[in-house]
Amino acid sequence: MDFLQNQTEIFKIRLSLPRRDKEERRHHKESEEKTSKTTLPALLHGIYVHLFLSLQVQLDSTQSTRGDLSNATNKLRPDKIRVWEHFATDQEEIWRLLMGSDLINEQHFTSLHTSQEQGETVRGRLISAELDLNHFLRLTVDTKYLGSSR
């Protein structure tokens, strides 16, 4: 009786091994994809999904910046805003050139895992002032993707 039970157990284990192996390969592949360099479209999508969709604005006006915004001293700002007449066509041309280049499919950019981690870091923080927005940009885009700090 014990012999038969042992044989049954051995048979079950042998059947489960290919499934386990396949599952391990799948996990390894997913992990590798998460941490490897990524393409420009994947990077832009990751930044959008994991960083900017989690950006939240403070809706309670008593907790946000108050006062006249036009009195910003020592800050660069335009004196006049003009319409960019050919923005749409200029943007289309830039994207056409970019999408036609080899760069679009090459994996030179920060991993998707970095975007996910940064999203977890900033998730839930409310933006209530210009300083908060600058801090958000410095924590995320500037240091992780552009390699600089303001």
C-alpha cells in the first residue's frame, strides 16, 4: 500500500514539474522586462501611467498657495503669451522623424520598474503650491530620467 502511494506521489510531482518550470521562466522573463532598459514609447507611457496619473492637486483652498500670482519676484515668466501658429504641424513633423528613426525601437531608457517605484513614492502627495510641483518634478522626472537636479 505504501509503495503504491509513493508511486502516486512521484507521478504527481513529475506532472507538476513542467508547470513549475514554465511558471519560473515566466516570472524570470517578467522580472527581466521590468528591470531592463526600455524604448522611448514605453518610457513615456510609464511616466504617464505611474507618475502623472498619480499626481493629485490640493482642492482645499485654505491649504494651498494664496495671494496675487502676478507678483512673483525673481521668477522667469513671459511678459506676453503668443499663439504658436504652426505648433500642430511642427509637432507632427518631429514625431514623424522620431518614429521613423531607429531610436524608437532601441532600449536606451530607464526601466519601467523605475517609473513604478517613483509612482509609489509620490502617490498620495497633494500638490498645493508651486514648491510642491517643483519637488514632484525634481523627485521624478529630473533626477530619474534626465539625470540632473534643478
